[in-house]
Amino acid sequence: MPNPATDCYPCAQEARLPDAPPRERVARDEHWRVVLAFNSALPGWLVLLPRRHVTAVHDLTDAEAASLGLWQVRLSRALREVTGCVKSYVVQFAEAEGFGHAHFHVVPRMADQPADRCGPAVFGYLARPEAEWVSPERCDELAGLLARALEG
């Protein structure tokens, strides 16, 4: 049987708190943790994760569900403030190998974003070569800016 602490990337990162880098702990409460995607070529790509191992939205507790919408709106507002995006996309699949842990992508949609990277095609930013990914240092910088925006 899989062990979430070792076989699930989000759970393994959760176990590292509070010593995880800023990009792995943008914000959190008792139910949710916000991180910056580590494999994105689009600055500001956020991931909202339940803090316990959950693989389907229907398995969220009522308390987790009650705060989900508020988190999505707060993150969208913070992204607008920090990145200047015109809107944000909120998407949930949890199908990639090693990422069956339920999670929500909260993705900035920039005014000048190419048409071939809008809507579902935004996931093309996760398919770029590693050399194009937003650097860990830039992610940590964005994490600080977003954390401050969420406090305000």
C-alpha cells in the first residue's frame, strides 16, 4: 500500500514544514497550504493543497470545503496584486504520476499571454524544458510578495 509520507510529493513537502523553502509555504492554515509550482515557465503559478492526504474533492471534510472558495478568491486577488494578471484560472485534476493528492492550480492569466497559452492550453507552461522554468530564487521572491499580499 502506498505511503503518503514517502510516495506523495505534496505530503513529503508538508512533512518538511516549517523548514521548507518559501516557495513551499507561501501561506497556510489548518486545512490548506499554498505553494508555487516548481515546474512552471509562468511566474506566479500557485498550487493550493489540502494539508492531509486526499485524492478526490469529494473526500474533503466540510471544514476543508468551507474554506476552499475563500482561498481561491484570496489567491486570485493576491496574484492580481503581485503579477498584474487580468484574471486567474482555477483548475483541479490530480492525475499526474506522483501527484494524485488533490490540488488546485491557481494560475495567473496575463494581459499579454499568447493565445496558444490561454484556457486549458495554459498547461503548456508546465511542459516547457527545465531551463525555462521559473528559478527557485524567483519563486522564493514571489512567495514573499504573495505572502505579504495575502496578509493585507
